[in-house]
Amino acid sequence: MSKYFPFVIIPPDATIQTLRDTKPFLLKSIIVVASIQDLAKQRALGHALMGELTTQLLIQGRRSVDLLQGILVWLAWYHVHFFTNPQTTNLLQLAVGLVIDLGLKRGARAYGSERLERGVTRSAHGELANSELHTSDERRALLGCFYLSTIVAQWAKRYDSLRYSAQLAGVCRHLEEAQEYPTDQYLVYLVRLQGIVQRIERKVPIDDFTTDTMIPIAMFVKALHGELDDFKKSLPADLANQSTMWLHYYSAEIYLYEISLSSLPGTPQYGDYTYRRLEMLNGCMHAAKAFIDVYYQIPPPSLINVPFMHFAQLTSTIIALSKLTRLECPGWDQAYAQEFIDFGGIMMKMSARYEEGRAVAEVPLADNPLFTFFARKLRFIKAWNEAKQKGTAEALEAREDSRTRAAKAAEAAAANGSARPVAPAVAASERSDGASLNVNIGGEPMQLEHISQDDIFDQLDPSFWQEWATGDLTMWDADGMQQPCNWNFEGLGGGYQ
């Protein structure tokens, strides 16, 4: 899995015993990530790991690179825990706090600080806060924290990423020159690309673009796309042939152009409004299609190893493609966009690939139905998008309103001590794909057709992906899913304690 996340390296000569002795939390995090054969076991171990992290970091006040590396690895494959314990931003904030407390991230004014200033820093962040970067593990962990923070900001749109700085650029140069591991080159280029993504985040913010700026958005977009072009030309031949690098690149292009999907308050924001916006929309459409084509290159047996980052990029791409097929704006040929994108075809092909991925995975997945859930969710999205295009989404929303009222009535009845009414059965003809949309995840039934947030049906925005299985707790007992079995680290032997 290190080929997907080069920010934490396990030396080739490392053994389980040496990891137990030197990096016990990282080892436990690896165990959680690797326990993909049994989803219930994996989530129970994740629950235990969360408790241990809370104890060590917040109660005992421990600070170590081991904790930081463990959090980063856990975050890199955290998407399997979204449905029962969505803690992505909380874990990321803990990682950022550790970076500061360990003295890995230095502000421009921290260099050459006087004794009194260092004392204040020590009081605020602990004894290690004035340390210098000494090891490659620390350097990679610092860059990994930056990388993940930009990925989350790019995906969730509600998170400010760790700032790219001269220090981070210097750390990249150090690793590039040292060449300790082949993956270090990939790491460096990922960080440089995400540095451009951060500039996109700050120069072209979708939700916070000031209306009084004198510079049209199109100017920012052109300049930033020039940076992306320069980056693409600088790629070494081996990285240019690496599909994961192109997933990041096309995701960055989508992120740059997706502001054209938003309605801004005034035409001056786009410069020559109609034509500039159409150029951006076309760029977004082609980048999104290119991303999907590259994603298809991942062999189905390897899909189970795909990390959170590519999951996040895929969901953002699907959102952009869905909006492009339904967008109404001057000059935009919606019929052409629908034909070019073939959104329904993409959803069905992706759904089939996930189902195939479960059947032919590199490890047996008999006790991990996550891909079945993904596959059915994609078919649901296809049906929803088609309904929206045909103007029949109101019927879906009315049905969901009815479900919500029934759920609230059930809650009220339970609160009053009366028997809980049985929810009305859903006819097969009402289901989005004509088949049962129920699937067991971690030992609990999930009714995939029961989505209650109105804004999901209005925009299919990123909150859909962050809350698609946690936003409405009447869907299932999330607490029950949290501990579907008694697995913990004690069951793995005393050496893990």
C-alpha cells in the first residue's frame, strides 16, 4: 500500500517485533488498515484505536512521531469508517497539532527567535516544539500532513489546509536530493502539485470570492492553469506513466475549473462572461472525463487497496459530472454535455467494477460488503441524476419527505413509550434501480434508498458523500454498527499492548 501513500515508510528490514518496540501505534494503525477481509472486525479495531489515541494524546499528553505516522496512515484509508464514525477533520486537526507540538512545522518568524520567545513556544506546545527536523521520517510526516490537509480541503470545501511554505519546499528538495527510497520522488511531486491546488483554493475560492475584486476570475484561472501545465511538463518519464499521478493532476484541473459551475453575483467576475465561462466549463468536463478514464485503469483486484484520497477525488469528479449534465447557463449545450459525458454509463460501469472488485479482490472479501454498498449507491446516483434531468426529482423528494415524517412519528411514539410503528414497505417499482437497495454493512442492515437531506437532492454537493451513511440516524443504529463484534488489540496478543 505504500505506493499509494509514500509519506510513511516501513524499512524493508523492519520486523513485527521492531515495530512493536519502536512504533507500536503505527503498527496498530497498519493492522486496522490491513484488516479489510472482515469489515466488522476492522471497524471494531478502529474503535479501539480511536480510544487509544484519545488516551495517549489528550489524556496522557504524549507527543511522538509514532503517533503522527499512525494517524496519517489511518487517515489515508479512513473512508471505510465514514459510515459509522466520521472523524476525518478531527483526526487531521490532531495530526496538525502534533506537527506543531513536535516542532516539525516552523513559521517564517520562528527562525532566529530569542530565548523568551522559545520559552513561550515551549509553554504553549510542549518541550519538543523548538526542535529541528532531524530525520527523514519527520520530513515525510510533515509533508504527509500538508498533503492530506489539501486533499480534505479540495474534497470537503470546508477546511483550510496547512500552508505551503519555503520550509516545505526545502524539505522537498532535501528528500529529492537524498533519494533514500524510490517513492520519495513521487512524494515530492505530489506535494508540489498540491501546492498548486492550495493556490487554487486561495485564489479562486468558490464560496468566498469577493465581488469587489478588480481581477476577473478568468485571469486567475489562466495563470493557475499555466502552473499546472508547467508541472505536467516537468514530470519525469516514470511518473508520467503512473496513473495515480494523473488522478491527482486531473483532480486539480477539475478543482480549478469547477468555479464555473457556480452562479456568481455579477458577470464582471468572469471577465468576458459567456465565453470565458464556457471555456472553463468545457475544461472541467474534459478533465473530469480524463479522470474517469484513468480511474478505469486501476485493476478491479486492486480497488480494495485504493486509499481515501482517490475515493475523495472520485466523489468530487462524479459531483462535477452530474452538475455538468444538468447545468443551465447561456451558451451551454446541455444535450451535447449529456451525450459526451454519458453519466449513466459511467455510473453503471463503475458499479460493475466495484462488484467485480469484491469478487476478484487481492484478498478474500466474503465478510466485507463495502463494495456492494458502493455499487448500489452508484446505481442510485444514476437514477437520481436521470430523474433530475427529466424533471421528476420532485416525486423522489416527496417520497423522501414521507419517509422523514414517518421516521419522526416513530421517534415521537418511542419517546411517548408507545409501540414503534412499522415503516411502510417500499414497492420494488419505487426503488431507484428496480431491486432491493438494502445491504449489510458491519453486521447492520443499510437502507440505501432512505436519504433524507433535501440539499442532497438540490445540489448533490460534497455533504452527500461525507454524510451519505451518517446524516440520518433513523436509517440504522450507528452505535450498534460501531461495535458489531468484540475484536480489539488484546485479541492480537500481548505484544500489541
